[in-house]
Amino acid sequence: MKSYPLLQSQLGVFYDCLKYPQVMQYNIPCIVPLTDNIDIGRLKAAIQTIFAARKELRIRFFIDEKGEPR
């Protein structure tokens, strides 16, 4: 897996999230109720298609061995 240092704008968001974990400004959770007759296979395929098409949804942030966010 390739990793890159965060951009200044990403660092700002990263540190803000660490400093104020209770704030939902960058993470907006929601619940979407599903009907009983939902086709789970089609839903799974649709979500996988979305994630495959949008690389920004596959981004992971982590702290490397030097303590640097990447």
C-alpha cells in the first residue's frame, strides 16, 4: 500500500478531529431505514460499485512508525 504525507488542509482536518472527537462537523452519521424486502445482494453490489468508482472513499488515514499522520 502506498502512503503519502497529508496536505496542509488534510492535516488541519485530521488534527481538528483528534482535538474534538465529539464534534460531527466532518463526520455526519445517519441511519437509513431499509424495508424488509430489500435485496441485500443488490445493495451490496451497489455499494461496492460506488466505492470502486470513487477512490476518495477508499482513503485511509493512519499514523506511521515515526508518528506522522499519512
